[in-house]
Amino acid sequence: MPIPPFSDLLLAWFDDHGRKDLPWQCERTPYRVWLSEVMLQQTQVQTVIPYFERFTQRYPDVADLAAAPLDDVLHLWTGLGYYARARNLHKAARMVVSHYGGVFPREIETLMLLPGIGRSTAGAILSLSGGQRHPILDGNVKRVLTRLHAIEGWPGRPEIDKRLWALAETHLPDARVDDYTQAIMDLGATLCTRTRPTCAICPVSDGCLGLASGQPTAFPTPKPRRTNPTRSTCFLLLAHEGQVLLEQRPASGLWGGLWVFPQIDSTVEAAGTCARLTGQPPATINVLPTFRHSFTHFHLDITPVRCALAGPPTTVLDRTDLLWYNTADPPAVGLAAPVKKLMATLAPAPRPD
């Protein structure tokens, strides 16, 4: 007896077991689908839910997000990581308002012109919010398809990526594309997981070549390993009466647009930099333990150097990229993750004798 089409099996499973009560599923507008898809990139559903709810409460639609200062957006994003997503989100919202009258484009090629929206995200927006027939190829879908077809080779290779897109297109049903799109993501997230797939209850296991091979977790082929380089920096914690000095990073690059402690290359620069930025020499200098913060492509070893000022700052801060941050009454600005971590443990600065 022939095996029913993949999409039929998947939709039947989805009707009984699919996820239908996630916050962004309650009202599938292009804005809410877009926001959820961006947040879910490299981030687990349970982590995303409270962020999504806070964002949609603060910014109910794309016009509200477009009108918000970037600092406010980054502040709400703090802790979610991959901050380029938030910057692109804000930039895209402004483009939707200024170029398209606040209405998301309904053509996939036009939608992909917006910052941070690639082919898969655009396909998800149009299929989930409007039922348009477009494939998607996020991490969950790649895992399902590589196992289903026992495709060898790292999916990041162009020839493998091209093959997966063709298969994603082939499996699309003619109807219920919105449910199918959600179903294939759900299958990868709940059953066809990375390390412990529950093949025994998978609705498509009879036709899965990866399972038939006896090694379903061999697919997809892992990315070739490489040793990430290590860099180092020092965070200068300039503290005075419950405030610490922060500096805003440039809009692009590492921690783009976020607020961080002034950085120095070596602890020997602490006294001079303290005097230059505040007009006061440090009364005390304490070098705190070094800790590591890892990015996708490198590790950063951070040594905090805490300086308590000898007196009130005398330098006039006419630079818009500098801010005295009140730890007791913090302003709503976006903090880089290691800065937020240090802020949470920052004890009152020792007073000079």
C-alpha cells in the first residue's frame, strides 16, 4: 500500500497534535507573524514568549514600532541576544511605514527587500498570515527534510541549500499552506528534535530514509568544526554616587547601538581614561575577575576594572554617546548582555578613606 503524501500525513498529525495556542497564533497578522519569526531565529519558543508579549503590548502594530526610539526597542530586546535582529526590526518597521503606508508588502520579492527578512522569513509571513503558497526553510524544516530524504552534506553548502529549497517547494500542498507551514515547524520542534527524535510516534516515519538508515541523528550533517579565536578587552566601571558611566556603541558592528562600559585595552590605561572622561582621577582601582562572553565567531574575555572617583565628575558630558547610568533608577536603554550581567551584581563602590 503506497504511503500517503508527506503533506497529508503532516496535516493530519497537526490537526490532533500541532501547536495552536502560541501568542502569535491568536491573531495572525503580518506584523505579529514577522515579529515572532524574527524573535524565533536561533531562540527557543519558551524564551521568546515573554519578549513577544512585552513587544506587542508596547508596540501593538508596525506604526507604533516605527515611531519608537531605537533605544527603547533595544531596551525591550535586552537579554534576547543577536541584537542585529532588533536593529533590523526597527529599520524595517520604519520602511514599511514610510514606503508602503504601514502595510506589509504581499509580494515575496518586495518583502525580501526589508532589512532582516530573507526568503524563509518572507515565506513564513506570507503563508502564515495570508495562506500564500511559499516554502520556508528554517532550522527545524532543514532538519526534517534532511532526515526524511537522508541528505548528506552540511545544509550551509550552496548545493545542499538549493536541493532543500527544491524539496520544500515540492512538499507544499495546494491548500492549507498556513497550517502546513506551522505543522512542519512544529514537527521539527517537538518530535524531530536535534538529539533525541521521537521517531516511534512521528507521523512520517514510514517514509523517512534517515530512520531507515538506522542513524536519523546523523542528519543533518553538522557544520564543519573550527576553533573560534579569543579576543580580550577591559570594561572600565567608572562609579560615582550610584551611577556608572556608559558609552553607546556605533549603530553597526559589535553591540551596535547598545550601551556598554567604556572599553580599554589594558588595566594600565584605567587611571588615565578615568581622568580624561570624568575630570577626576580614580580614588580606588579594583580589577575584578575576568569572565568570558562568547559570540558566534569568537570568544571575548572581559576584565572589569572598577574605579571609584576621587570627587564629583567635572567634565561636561556634551557627547550624546555618553550616559551616567543610575543603577537605582535605570533609564530605558539597551544594554549589551555582559553589561547587564555586571549591572546586576554591581555593589556600591568603596569610599576613599
